[in-house]
Amino acid sequence: MADAQITLAYSRNTGVVAIATGEQYKSAEGVLNDAGFRRGEAGVYRLAQSDEAAARDTLARMAQRAETRGIQVTASSQRFIGDAAWDIGRCLPGRWDTQVEIYSHPVWLEDLVPYLWDSGELARAVRTHRIPYAASLTDWVSGTTLLLVERPGHQLGYFVGAFAPEPFGEGFDDPHAPRSVTVPPFPGRAAQVITQRYLPAYDRAVQERRIAHVAEALDLIQSEWDSWSELRAATQPDGAVRVDPPVLTTAADEFLDNAWREFLTVLDHAPALLDQCRPATSAWPQDAEVLDQLAVALLTTLQVREDLNSGVPLSRAEHHAQTWPAIETWLAHSQQFLRQARAASPRPRPTVAVPQPPHRLTPGQARLR
């Protein structure tokens, strides 16, 4: 493959567009600038001329200069990916903002890999093929960001996967990651696949990963609490080795500080899980009262975190006094919470009527139009 490439595509809004990629992509950008292309949003180059003859002349100049500099020029078999993403987004439930993503230098694609939350074909394609560009679709209400990529080696169709939600950080090699799907080049049908297959699987994966994070955090706090309890028991006058009070006080402060740091993970993920729990329809309807206690404890600690983030002064002793009772409540009822969270289903997303694709015309009909 050449060190610099120019990929041409057609956009219904702006006509011919060009994307420069490769290790020497700057050279390709120089050719586009010299030929009369103008750099637009997200680094997509567009023909400045609206006249058809002038546009042909610009393309001819660009091709000649690219050949002279050893730059490969190809025409995409698919329409401009920005248009494809916008059309799919308007067919999805909710409001989706679209953005073209260009990975001009190969290293930029490597930077993408850690944040791609996928266990299917999309992740493999990004790791094993040169993906020069893609498009993201973001629903800010749910915090979902999808990635749309042309299928390598195919003239039509796309892979659709997702980035890890913001509270999760990186998503690479996560066992809970959903599998990407293959969608056709027709917006309505693509939106149906995403709505009916991918988003439900994605929401289940989000729920499973949230549960795993909360369970791990509570387990760590419980383990440290058990160690602290053993140390505290050593102060009892029952023949055990005594611990000096100052040492005990220091150990208590360290334990409570560590418990709070771990509990921040619970604060990030438990509210959404609690919102999904439906104890009345579960096998354990008696858990309803416990979940109410956990919700109250959560509100208390959420307020403490908000105060700390806002710069409200809070001594170490005050902080421990306000947060430990809530953390202790979560430790005491962690099993009830986790069984309810695992039994719950993610809330369904709103649905909309997906426009149907136009009827396919026969060759004769196509010529008459």
C-alpha cells in the first residue's frame, strides 16, 4: 500500500468529497489543496466548484498530481459515510448526533482500539485492517456512542459496534463487551438491525458490566472490613495480642479512606441498576424494603461526593461519620441487591416506526425514470 492515499466518495449534500490517509497523509492533503479542494469539518475535503465541468477539471488535476507524487487514488464503492451515518441515525429511536471520524495516520487507528467496546467482527477488523475513516453516532441521553465502519473487502455493508460508556473507561478485551453486527447499506433496514438486535444486547452488556463493577467493589470493601475486624479484635482483653490505640486509630482511618475510594465505583453504577430492579415481580418480593434502604444510603453518599466536588469543607472525621453507615448498609445487603440486579432487565429504549426502503425497480423501470 502506498504511503499516502486519497479516497473519493460522493455526498448528496456537497458532491465529491476526499479523505487523505497514510503515513504521508500530509502529502495527500497538499495535493488536494493544490488541486482546488477545500478542507471542511472533521478533515473531509470538498470540491469548491459547483460547476460540473470545473469539478471534472479539478479531479483531473488532482489525479495527475497524485500520480506524479506516488499517491494512490481510489473511489469508494459506497456513498459518503457521513451521509450513511446521518440517514441511519434519523431512523433510530431517540436523537443521535453523527460525526465523521478520520484516522489519517495508521497510529491514530491504534489509539482507537483501547476504547472500542466490542467482541465481534468490528474489533477484529480494526486490529487487522487499515480503516481510514468511520462515523460515530451518539445518543447523549443514554450515553451510547456507536461506531459505523465500512466492511473491509466488501463493496457494500457496514459493521456497527460501540465505544465503552464513559464510566467504564477503556473497553478493550472486556468479557462483557457486546458483539458488533453487520448491517446493510439501506438506512431503514440497518436501523432495524441496530434497534432490534444490537441495542438490546448492548444494554444487557452495560448492565452486566455495571453489576460486575459493583460486586467487585463491595467484595474488596468486605475483605478489608474483615481484616480490620481481626485487627480490632486483637485489642480485646481475651489473651490476644493487644494493639496500641494510636496504631488502631491510624488503621481505622486508612480502612475508611480505602472503603470510600472503592465505594465511588458503587456510586457510579448502582443508581442505574437500582432503577432497573423490580422486586415485586422477582422471586424475592421481600427485598423491596432492603432496596429502599440501599437507595437512601446511596443518596446520602451521593450528596457527600457532590459536596466534596463542590469544595465544601469536610473534616476526615465528618467524612467518615457521614459515609461509613451508608457503606455498611450496602455491605450488609449486598447479596439481596446483586440478586435483584441480576434478575432485572434493562429498561427498553423508546421505539419509532422505521421508514421502509423503496421498492426495487426492474431494469426496464429504472431506464424509464
